[in-house]
Amino acid sequence: MAQETIIGAQVTIEGDISGTDAVQVHGTVRGGKIAVKEGVLVSATGKVEGDVESAAVEIAGHVQGNVAASDKVELKSGGKLFGDVKAPRILIADGASFKGNINMSA
Amino acid sequence: MSEVSSIISAGQRVVGNVSAAEDLVVVGRIEGRIQSEASVTIEAQAVVEGDIHARQVLVKGVVVGEIAATDGIEIAPSGQVLGDLKTRRLALRAGGRVAGLAQSGIEVPAFVYGNRTAVRRAAPAPTFAAAPADPWPRTEEVVETTPRASQPQHDHRKGKKEPSREST
């Protein structure tokens, strides 16, 4: 299993995260953009204030910002997304909150 | 969630400040400040460009910036620091490189994460038992930090707007 960046529940990052490895956000990321090649997972305790750009994005927490994925965006039950989504595949589960535009064109 | 500590992995680059209340391992690059209530470990291929203020710091990689640690700093044989060191206990292993002012045996105030409040009490007087006493006993220690009871958070983004005085 390739290494993943894990931002724990009691960690706050104020700035950009970029790179190749996947990112798991259990804490807070604000004030910048997450642009990683592999996936981004925002867990139930995670909070992202800023844009997210990745291959696959899974949101079970709170994201305030635009999300762009080259593969899929999955908004899980309990997840909250306030921002636009641009992805070829989108899955919004029952119980999720979403406010924004969806663009699925390639 | 505390089996795996927070980690900035090798292919990652963070441009911005990191603050934590749990252990953090850095394998990638961080361009910005790191402040932690717990320990910070800079692994062998990591590069941190910015100050580090934590409880305990273990440097096995490259740090460009000042390191201030409440408990101790250890520079491993592969560690390199370009900057000052300020801590209670300093361990510089043979092979480690430091270019800066190193001060040990001094009190560094602890960092408190987020909206937590720290409980401080005077440190107990050292007992002169068989173990050698700490030559620089601490005068005060931060016992624990707890989330502050709900208070309205001061939103410093909403600054007071001064009435503009334009002279005509």
C-alpha cells in the first residue's frame, strides 16, 4: 500500500497541499487548495475550506469549496458539500447535504 | 484514531502552517510553520522550511528554521538543522549537523492548539532519590489542555471598520 498523508482529527493545516499521494483528512484544512493526484478522503470529522482537486474524492465530512475530480466524487451520508462539483461520475448518498452546481461533462 | 499518527507522506508538499494536538510525522515537504502540543518527527527524506514549535522534536531530515521544543530536541545522525535550537534537553547524535545557536536547559512555553485552554500547575519539587536529579528543574508544567468551554469564538476576520476620514 503506497503511503498516504493522514491529517489527524486534531491537526489543522492552513495552506495548500499538493503532491502525489492520497490524502485522508480527519482534521481541518483551510485557506488553500488540496491538489493531489491520488484520492482525497474527507472523513466524518474532517473539515475542508477550500477547493479540492484529485482523481477520486470521497466526502463524509464538511467541505466548503469547489471539488474537481478526474474519476469520481462520492458524497456519503452525513457529508456536507457547499461548492461546485466537476467530475464524470458523481454519487450523492441519501442523507448527504449538497449545495452547488454539478458539471459532469468531460 | 490514535493508532496511526498523522503523517505527511513522501510525495506530499504542504505550503502553509500546520498546527496539531497529536503526534505528527513528516516524510514529505512542509514550507511553513509547524506548531504542536505533542511530538514532531522529521523523517530522513523530509524537508521542513519553517519554524517548529512542539513538545518534542526528532529530526532525521532537513529543517531550515528555528526549533523550539518544550521537552526535548533530538538530532539524529542523518538530521540537519539550519537554524536556532531552544529546548530543555538537547541530544545531538554524532553525524547530525546543526548550524545555529543551540540553547538547552531553558524553558520554552508550550503551544496550545486551537481553542483549548491549558491547565498549568507548579511542577513538583524534585525528590533527591537514587536517580540523578534534573539539573534544570522545570518551574511550571502544562498538565493538560482541554477544549475551551463553549465561548463565542472571536472572529478576527470581522475587524472594526474605522470611519474613513477623507479630507476634502
